[in-house]
Amino acid sequence: MDSDRRSERVDMRRWENGAPSRTEDWLAVEEPLEIVVERGDDSLPLLTTMRTPGNDAELAVGLLHAERMVRTPDDLLSVAHSVDPRIPRDSRENRLIVRLHPDCPLPDTRQGRPFLTSSACGVCGRTVISDLTAELPRLANSPKVTAEVLNSLGSRLREEQSTFDRTGGIHATGLFALSGELILRREDIGRHNATDAVIGASLLAGDVPLDHHAVLVTGRVGFEIVQKCWVAGVTILAAIGAPSSLAVDMALEADMTLVGFLRDGRFNVYSAPERIVG
């Protein structure tokens, strides 16, 4: 495995023109991450999610922000991998301890926690869709973006997808200034994880709400990514692939500009088109 634990080299046989050959390939790493939330003397194993190692703290902070357990950097006392010597080293690297400020809420375990999610995590702990948007205000007016800038985002993000270049099997989320500058990008085997990591990194930097930015995700966009971006104040969300019907419904409710099929110099706008100018 390479030094940053994002990709792993494996032996394989490749068939080409009817004949096999022995060779090697690089695969995106998928490992479980257990997130444990602590507040004072309380400790709660919150969830286990499958992810690509590398941005664990940002992923956890972004997920907790989407769940509205963490709202500002001051809500966090520390975020670190386990140092428990009784746990094997490899397991410690897959166990993250998030210590919360005493005023932060802990989730209601009667809602189904602790729980197991995958790298394709959907609701991530919320069992009722309406609860995802409860008390979320509609997004405020924000600066506009040009169609020319939007059309440039896909190629700018693709240039920075180093792990995808190696493995061909990993998603990315990019945070952009409305001028088209790529602020940061995160890669993960799960689309939702990559989005959580971008939002988590932004929160830790004190940059949330992200109402003067655009977010681009590879692949399709479902309602859960719209919800995460809504909580973070993102007003312009674009995807290389298709949106789901519920993603569009939620974007309309949020007054978020939702763009799909952003590729080959064209795109579709499903909600709040007034933020895009020609």
C-alpha cells in the first residue's frame, strides 16, 4: 500500500486479444472507519462507515455538521485517531474519537444508533426524510456564476484527481470560488464521504457557510448530498452525472441552484436558474 493509504497495488492477470498476461494494478482502498463521539464522561459509538483513508477528521466533522451536532469549530475539543494501546495499531487508525464541547447535543440513540453505513451512505443516521430539512431556512441570495465558469469546473477538478488517475475507481468533490478557482478537493470511494470531507475541512477553516462558492461532485447527486450542502449554506451544487428526483425536490425547497450533466460544454439546471448568467 502506498504511503498515504489511498491506493493499494495488487497482482492480477489481464486478458487482451485472447491471451493472458501477469501484471499489477492499483485499487482504491476501502476500509471501515468507526466514529466515536465523546462529551464529558459520555461516549457513544456513533457509526461505522466505509471510506478511503486520508481525510478522516474532515469526513467526521462534515458528517457531524450535516447531522447538526457540530455547527462551528468551537464545538470541537479534539478530533483524533484512537491511541488506546489495547487496540491493534491498524484498528486504531480506523477508529476516530471526536470530543465535543459540553454544550453540543448527543444524538438520540432511539433513532437507530449505533448503526452501520457503507461508502455509499445515504441518510447517514436520519430515518425520516423530513427530519433532514427540519428548521433549515431557505438559502439566501448569493453572487451569480457564469456559464463559462461552470463549464470549466469539471476539467479543473479532473486535473487534481490524483488517486483517480492511479485507480480509476474513486469519487471526488471540489469546492470552487465563483471565479472558477479550485479551493480544495477531496477524493473518496464514497461520494458522500468526499462531500463530507470538503465541508468538514471548510468548517475547520472557519469558512462555513459556503454561500459564495460552488460545489462539484463526480457521478450522480442524490438528496443526501443536497442536504449536506444545504446545511453548509452551499447555493450552487453541480454534478457530472444525473440528479435524482428527490434531489431536485430538495433543491427547490432550499432554493439551491442544482446543475446536472455538467460535461462536454453543456449542463442542465433543475432549480434556481437565476444564479447562472450567460
